[in-house]
Amino acid sequence: MKTLKLVIACLLVGVPLAWGVIQSIEKSSPLFRGAPTTATPMPSGR
């Protein structure tokens, strides 16, 4: 019974953690590949 509780607890923590890590890697990968971003350029103010 303790093993089952441990497995469930690890899944409750591990699955969202893994999902967040994967999302972070996907969002930051363009920064490391040098791909253009969708951000608009800053106005020059002149």
C-alpha cells in the first residue's frame, strides 16, 4: 500500500513538472537557434 501511495505521489508531482519543463524548452528553443521572433521592433522615438 505504501508503494502505491508513493507512485501516485510521484506521478502527481512528476507529470506537471515534466510538462512545464517541456513547455519551457519549446518556448526558449528559438532563442538558442537564432530564429526570428514574432515580437515587433521598438519604435526609435525620433
